[in-house]
Amino acid sequence: MKRYTFKVPIFGDVNITLVQVEGREDKKAVLNLLKVHHITEKDDIDYVMDNVDNKEYDMRDGGDTFYRLIQREMVVIFYPFSSDEAREEVMGHEKRHVEDRLLSFLHVDDIESAGLLAGFLSKEFYKFKKNIDGKM
């Protein structure tokens, strides 16, 4: 499992943790991560554990975004990808969830602010991808 955490300073100092699950061997580490970030709903835990431990196929091509914005934290979990193209699609999808949740929570309804946030998050997601690829 690879993890990257960063802070969004201009949007409420929210800490965002991006996690790449690399395989079933990450099950215990992912479970610990969920507990550390207070993701305690049994349905959420079971869903994530099923995705990590999926025995029907090796490539999941998906992700999940969890948020506790009162505590100023978000966690995005990515499951193994079948291709770079699938990774781009899923990361873009989950990044949009992060943007929407932050903007809604902070009651921001401004196109320029949304664009600034999108650009900032793109840079951070790029750093995460470089970390996954071992290029950091």
C-alpha cells in the first residue's frame, strides 16, 4: 500500500490522504488506515475489505472517497488498476468527488475558486501518481 497525504490550505486546511492498494496483502494495512481515519461504519469497512480481497478478478479499476470534513479530513482509496488509462479515469473521478465535497462543505459557489481548487488537486494527484510509479 502506498500513501500520500497533503493539506489543502486555501480551502479550510483539510488533510487529504490518497491510498493505492497494491493487492490483497494490503488488507491489514488498509483496515488500520480506516480505523486511524475514523471510518468505522461496518458497511464501509466491509465494502472496502471486499474490494481489497476480491478473489473473482485481480484488477478492480475503482476507488472510494471518504470524508469527515468537520474533522478536516478526507481519504481516497484506489484499488489496483488494469491500465494507465483506467487509472487516469478513476483518479479524475475521485478527484472530482473531493472537489465537490470541499466546495459544498465550504459553501463556495464560484467558478474561479473551483478552478483554483481543481488545479491544486491535479498537482497533488500528480505527485501521488509519481510516488506510485516510484519516480519520486
